Amino acid sequence: MSMKTSNVKFKDRIHLKMKDESMRAAVANAQERMFKSRAVAAEKLGNWEEWREMGMDIRNHVLENLDYYLQQLSENVEKNGGHVFFASTAEDATNYIETIVKKKNAKKIVKSKSMVTEEIGMNQMIQRNNCEIIETDLGEYILQVDDCDAPSHIVVPALHKNRTQIREVFKEKLGYDGSSDPEAMTRFVREHIRHDFLEAEIGITGCNFAIAESGTVTLVTNEGNARLATSLPKTHIAVMGMERIVPTFEEFDIVASLLCRSAVGLPLTGYVTALTGPREGDNCDGPEEFHLVIVDNGRSKILGSEFRPILRCIRCAACVNTCPAYRHIGGQSYGSIYSGPIGAVLSPLLGGYEDFKDLPNACSLCRACHDVCPVKIPLSDLLLKHRQIMGEEKITASSERAAITGFNFVNSHPFIWDKTVKIGAIMAGKLIKDGKLPFKVGLLNAWTQTRDLPAPTGQSFRSWFKNRDDK
């Protein structure tokens, strides 16, 4: 899977997903549960706003000194016996990984959950080399088994499926005949893929944060699969976005605390793993060879732009868990592996406006994401910046630009505005019946498809207020 997950038009995707009652129920339930858990965890920690400030300061400091920390990280990884490759593009990254796959004559690869490997389309490259790749994260495994279904959430990729649907997937694809009990299905998957860890020549992971002072790669997970994928295969490849660095373990402690509480509402996840290079000669566990692939893929351009704050993201999905738009349309409607507010900002930056121009408009600008982001990313401000750029570069639909131009003209001439509002109120009073217009009018039609218009009074607010004053 690559960053773009659908070729269906954005509005068509939305209309389809909004009819999926099962998905919407699953999303609503998960949002409520995770939002409450995050709030409780934040309150128990205490001084949550101060923690957010620290998280923001750490991430800003790293971005301001990214060249220094990348060099320090690279030097320390190599001192530890590892190999470092800087990939300017997604193609550079996959080509390097492909070289390793061919060199090792790999036939099977185990992989833990990683957004950046999805972003660069790594799985497709591996499969083209007649090599089997097994997703070992339970959520990603469900999607892989279900004909590579697209993820719908940054942290919980199979969020859109309920337990009954998952059971049917396992029954149809794997011959599972057990119940829909989550523990039973999890046990089945463990037994089904356990041999893959022992047979794989290569293990691939992402990287939550790399620690520059020691050359350490850290993984924050809720399952033990990542530890198996990094300790049993002879070669471990970690793939990370170039911004995912902290200076020392002290800063890692802070951002990991923010990540775990914001993502799953817990002080820590089940596993926090720190890996520093290949195994040493007297150790029996760990890979014989370690590669760190550091991916740019457009991040340098973002770093030098007004969108720099988006690189502070720690991929907790707190913004997704509070977003009302996501609640109604689900993650797959975004057509990107990055969904929700973070996806609406990041996808056009990494994938371009041609594929993701609709996403900045998939937001009500309620600013709820501002209140929950643990590193204080101004997401709605960045979405407005996208809209501004698309308007200036004439990416926005010509009908929308014409409507805004007309509105600006009328709004800047008080006499015309007053007359237009009065005429509009009278026309609305005659035309709107039972919350609907009797005909379709461009952008207004799309806006009214999912809502009823209020019953009109036939007069403008100014006229009503003036008459009220006269009385």
C-alpha cells in the first residue's frame, strides 16, 4: 500500500462511508472511549498543560537543529555497528531496502506497524521481488488478510471493523472456526504467524523516536510482535521519518509519556523497546545486521515552510479521536494512510494537492484538535493556510472562487449588501419548503445534501432588528 489508498472521488467516498452504519458506530464508540481515557490519564499525570509546553519545546528544538541531530544520530548508529542511509525520496528508500532484500536472498520478511513504510510503498516493492511480507501488528494483519484493506486510523488501523466482521475475514481467508471473542481471535493469529518470525530472514520496523546521543531506535507498542521482529531475524531494518528524533533519553521520557497518554490513555503502552545497533558478539539475541533508513520524502521542504509545526507530530492520533468530521465519515474517506486532522494537513504536503486537495476542506474548524494535541500543533490554522494557497494557486474549484469573489464584492459595498440580503431573505421565504430548496444550485446544493435549512421568516436580520427597535 502507498500513501494514496483510493482512486474514488472524495465526495463519492464520503457518501459511501456515511451509509456504513457499522463503521460509524465503531468509530463513535472508539472515539468516546479513547477520548475519555486520554482525559483521565492527563488528569492523573497533573500539570498537563506544562507537559504539552515541554513536548512542544522539545519538538521545536529538534526541528530548529535537525541537521545537527541527524548527524549525531548517524555517527552514533555507525559507531554501534549499524548502517545508515539517508533517502531523499520514497524511491530512494525502497531502492535501498530492495538492495538488502536481494543481497540476503530473502524469501520472507516480518514487519511491525509503521506509517512511513506505508507512505513509501515498501510492501509493494518487496512483493515485486517474490518475497513474502507478513504484517505482525494485529490490526495491520487483519487488513492484510482482508485483501490489503486500507487503514482507517493512525494507531488502530482496523478501527472500522467490528469483531463480527473480523471473525468473518479470518473464517473466509484463514479457515478460522472459533468465536468472535477478541482473545480467541488474537490467540489464533499468534499461533498462525509464530513460525513466520523464526523463518524470516529480515525484520522491518518503523521508529517512534530515535535518540541522537546514543544512536538508539525506540518502538512504542502494545504487542510483543515488534520485539520478535527485531530479535529473531538476522537482519533488522528500521525506517523513520527524518524528524522523528529526540536529543537524549530524558526528552524521550517526556514525549513517550505524552504519546502513550494521548494515544491509548495509559501511562505506558505494553512495550517500550530501545534498540541500539546489532547484537554484540557474546549475545544470543538480536540481529547480526542493522540498517537505519532515514526518509526525507518532502519533509525538508515542509521544514522550510509555514507548515513546519506539522513536523512536531508524534503520531498519537489524539486529533483523530476528537474530530467530529472523522466521526461521521471515518478514516478511509480521506483516501490517505494519514486520516483525520493530521492527515488533512500532512497528506497534501507529502502527496501533493492533485491527489489530496479535498482534505483541507474536510474540517469544520471547530479547533477541538488544538485542545488535545500533546505538542500543540495549530492544525486548523494549517488547514486554513492550505485553503489560502489553493485559492491563490487556483487549485480550488472555479465555481467556489467565483462565489467567494462575488461575496467579497458585495460585502465591501454596504448599499449592495443591504439590498442583496433583503432580496435573499424574501426569496428564501418563498423557495425553502420543509428545509429544502426546490432546485439544485451549485455549491449550495452540496452543502444542503446532509442538512435541513431552517424555516425562513422572509426578512433579513437587519430588517427584523430594525422593526423590533421601532416597536
